[in-house]
Amino acid sequence: MSIASVRQLTKTYGKPNGGVLVHALRSIDIEFMEGESVAICGQSGSGKSTLMNLIGCLDRPSAGRYILGDVDVARLDDDQLSDIRSRKIGFVFQSFNLIAQLTVLENLEVPLFYQGCPPRERRERAHKLVEMVGLSDRSHHRPSELSGGQQQRAAIARALINNPLFILADEPTGNLDTETGAMILAIFDDLHAQGKTIFMVTHEPDVAERCDRIVTLRDGRILDDVRTNRRNPKTAHAATANTSA
């Protein structure tokens, strides 16, 4: 089942002096399916960040269509876009973007607060997700009291708080050491195994290869769109166990 598709998606930016337009995306056509994990790759200036911003409803296309579920996002006004972002998309950023003055639990509750969710339900949902990412013993700590890996786990929990259509992760291991980054990627593996749809913007080949599909951009166009034949880690483990038995 298609979860999102773009048709002839184009994004141009005008230079400050009013000169030649910068063509960030050039008539992109692509479709994403429910339950996929997709890596969006490309060198600096390839258009991957622009595509991420458009998929995440953080920006508008200059031309073309973006269908999210059954909604033509390109036709929505700012308030409608904000509502889509808060209810249907979970964001995980390289810099975590946690609110410094709030505890882990309070950070998770913020999106629900703006949706008018009752306090008791907010706290219950936040507790469940904090436990899921292994931060129960740090739930009342503020971001400055957490390691980078712990902050990213909190950010992943926050992204899941509204049970979004998909998670959009922008270089989620970029500020982490190798060991901590592997732990964060293992959480994404588990979420994908549970059926979550994940888009991951990355420049790291080993991160991209963990996904089902790698979409590579160059000069605002899709250079490549390949399946990795990646096996679900849990399924692969089970198959190995059955073979050994």
C-alpha cells in the first residue's frame, strides 16, 4: 500500500540578487510503500535535504504534487501543514532538538499537549515509550544530563508519541560515536521489524545498506533507486536458528 508519492516534484530557490534560480529538485517522480525503510542519499547539493523537507511538510514544492496517504499536501495552507506534521510525521534530527528546560517525559508530552490530549493520557503514553527505548531510569532528567545516545533515544521516543504514518530521520547517528550509533540503528531496525515506515537521510553507506531501499539523488534528480534485499534481522535470526536445529 502506498503511503506517500510525489509526481513531477520541483523545487527552485531564487538567489538573493534575483539572479538565476537554483534548481534543488527537478521533476522528481517516486512512490513509497507502507512498512518500507528507505535511505535517501546523495552528496552535498544533490537535493536530498530538500526532498526531506518536502516529504516532512517543512517546505512547499515550486511545482508538482505530493500525496501523503490520500491528501495532496501541496495544496494545504500553513495551518494544515502544521497539523499534518504534528499528527502524521515523526521527526528524528541529528542534533536531537530536545527542549533543554524539560525532562525526558515532558519533552515527549509536548506534541500531545498541543493536540489537547488529557494530562493523564499524555503521561501514560510517554512512560510507555520511555520504557521502550530503555530510558525509564532517566525519564526525569533534562537533556544536559543525558549522553548523546540517550538524547537520541529520547528523540526517537518523541517521534513515536503520535503513532505517525512514518518516521523521518535526518542523519540520526551523525553526532554519535560508532558504538552508540550502532545502538541507535538497532532501535530503528526493531521499529522497522514492527512494521514502522522509516525514511532516513544519510551520507553513510553502511547506514543506508541497513534499509530496504536506497534512493540516491544527484543534481536534483533521482540517480538510482535500488532494493538492498535486506532481510529483517528478526526473520534472519529465526531462519538461522531453524537451520541449526
